[in-house]
Amino acid sequence: MKFLFFFTYSKSFLSGFFFDLCKKLTTAGHTVTVFSLKGASSKKVVNGIPVFIAKKGGYLQNYYATYKTINSVKPDVIVSNFNYVYPALLCGKLAGVSKNIAWFHTESSHTKPKLFNIFIKKWVSKLADKVVVNSPRLKKDLNTTFSVSKKKIHIVPFWTAISSISESTLEIEKSNGFKIGCPGRLVTGKNHELLLDALLTVKKTFDTSFKLYIAGTGNNSEQIKKYSKEKGLAEQVVFLGDLSIEKMHGFYKAMDLIVLPSLYESFGFVFLEAISLGIPVLVSERFGALEFLESTETIHNFQFDPLNTQELATKIIQYLEGNGSDSNYFKNLYDANFSSERTFNSFKQVIQ
């Protein structure tokens, strides 16, 4: 079969995930082309896969570039995600593509769509032959909020190739203190305030030195910095800003513990990245990735209620005392539940 993938081709983990999927399809004997919108147009061939990059413009320009590419490639299957879904579904329908697959990543509890946006997504989703999501909770959200038929929705979990990326050493203060990492965008739903509240409790009740390293940027960054100062934690919190994927590898490896307090995550790529490297994690119970773990007893060991400050503080203290699960525990957890083979097998079920 001939595949045309629509995603932003870049040096990011999500882009890497989709490109790895493309490589597996070519290995399986399929023909794959990638289309992307960026600041400047270009054409390249990467691992034998043509990558067409068109200059990003207004809606009409982007839709025209999408239709033109579909007409040129004449794919049997289109796979699109994020901002590419609507143009790929509409243009694919006009071009008569036999199978058009939309890949959704985000829950409505996160995006908080207005009635008009819900109406548009309901209407456009009808053009998809199949819809792919990364967790059962997102499948439920698409069905209940956007009326997408359950029979049309297929669950395909992520995997991560971060362990294969060359680690770039991150310049972090060398000390005997306990290092806690929190990666991700600095936006309201990531719930950094709960983590800071928990660390304030830890600081008051546990006599040891620790530092929190926050990796990422976002429109809530100044508020989080202000909040950390108000809580008297300014000396314990370090803001690292955006990091390259090589430095993110180094970031994880430098941490003693990763804490992920999000209020909603339809999957949670950062959770996979950390445990694949064997880094201990405390994670909000609202991460969709947890639904792929078979043992609820296992999950209870490292998940917490993202509205419960005391529960998180107690679990952080367990690690400070040396009583948390070790690196091998988390690496084995990843190996047992997430793999490129499992994901590819799930995707093959979608395209059959």
C-alpha cells in the first residue's frame, strides 16, 4: 500500500515516533511519503522516505498545499494528526482516497472546546474512515463528546526511542542534594502548583536538601516562578527552559525522581520517556498511559491524586528516605508494557 503521513517533521519525540512508524511500514514493504508544513519549503529523502515540506501560510494556502500533495502522491492511505487532520480529511475526501485515518491526541477536558468547535469536530470526524487514539480514556472522550462511533476508534499506544538518542550532558549544579525533575509545558493544566505545595510540606517536615528542576516553557511560566517565590521555594526551584531532545535525555538521567502532576493527559509521553530510561517516577492518576499497565497494585505504588497535596508529599518523602522503587523496577515496567512491536502490531490492525 501507498501511505501519505501528515505531521510536523522536526527534531522532537512525537515527530520521531511517527517517523519510526513510517520506517516500519517501509520495512514491511509499503511505500511511504511524509508531508509537513514549516517556515520554509524543501524536499528531502530520509531513510529512503520522501519528505515534502511546504511553506506554512494561511488556511487556503495550507489546504491547497495539502490537496496538491494528495493529488501528486495518490496514496491508498492517509494518516494525519493535530492541525493536519481537518485539511487531510477534507482534501482526501475530495481526492477520492480509499482510506483516511485521523490520529487524535488531546482530550476535551484539556482543550475545553466551545460548542462551535465541537460541532466542527463532529462533522469533520465523519469523513474519517478510522480514528486512532492513544488511550481508552481518549476513545471514551471522542465517543461521548464528539459522537464518534466506538467501532471507528482504534487504540494504538505510543512508544519512545529516547534511549537510542545520544545523551547530551546537562549542566546541573553538582551537589549531594536530591534532584527532582518536572518536564513539560508550563501551562495551567500541568498543575505545577500542586507539586510546589507538596514540596513546601516536604521542606517543613523532612530535614534534607532537594532541588526541583523544571524543564519547558509556556504561558504560565511567570506565574509558576511567582508562586515558587511566594511559597519560599525560590532557592529550591530551577527553571531550565526548553531543552533539545539530546538534553532531555541528559535531564532525565540527571534526576533522582521525576514528578508529573498533570490534571489531564490523554497519554503522557514524558511518563514513557522517564521509565524507559529507568528513572523513578511519581505520576498523576489521570495519565492515559497508566491504562496500559496490567497490575493496578503496581500502578498504586507510583501514582497519586493530582488534587491531593499530602499524598504527593508523602510519596516524595518515601524516595527521600530511600524507600521508593528503584531504576530496574521502572525499566522493567516499560519493557513489559510498551514496545515498538506492540504499537506497530496495533497499527497493523487499523490498516487491515
